[in-house]
Amino acid sequence: MSKRLLDFSELRVYIEEETHPIYEKLVSQANKQAEEKPFMTMKDLFLVAACVGQKEGVYKPTQVRREIFRGSVFRERIDAPMLAVLAYQRTQSLDTLTDSGQVLETVQGWANGGIGLVQDTVLNQSGRPLANLVDMVLGES
């Protein structure tokens, strides 16, 4: 069996403490609440926030951190490449891609930068959060 290049299984994922209420407002595992809380998991919202932060160039290292989930929830074939790309976009260094901790630390900065933008677009616009999220993804907001 080959060793994984990036292994997040022993790491913890952190967000800025003050942004935790945003995560709580947007995440629910109950399908009945999807229109108001369009994300099924904290990981899903974290990844969207990181992508938005990177796309908009808003990077904020976490200061007062709060653990929201374990790195073991990241899927090796789907999430790990996305995390690597996001980290590389910030560091422009291939060396980053061999350090799971550095990759995750970098992505946390993108997520911290992007979560406020997600909040503004999904929660602070008129309309339901799910519809606002769809508009954001389609580039209509």
C-alpha cells in the first residue's frame, strides 16, 4: 500500500472563533432546512468559504481559533487535491504540497477570508439562503 502524499487524518480544522455563528446559521444535516441552511456539513461550508476567499483574494490567518472538525473528514481523492491547489495558489511553492499541516493552515486562511463574503452573499441578501447560494455559484450575485 502506498503512502498518501497529503494526510490530514491526524489534523484538526480551525476557523476564527467569531465566525462560528455564521457556520451555525448555514449548516444543517436536516434536508428539511436546506432552503435556510444550505450546507450539509461544516466541511462543505469551509471548502466553499476557502474557494471564495481564494477567488476574491481575501486571505486572513486565524487568530482566535475554534476547532470545527477533524481533518479525517477530507476525502483523499476529492478534497485533498482541492486543498493542495488552494494552498499552492497562496504559496506558489511545490514544497507546500508535501506538508499537510502547511496546506491546511493555508486553506484555513482562505476560508477565514472567504466566510464573510459567503455570509454577505448567502445570508445578508434578500431571498432565501439556498437561492442566494445558487446565484453565487452561477455568478449572478
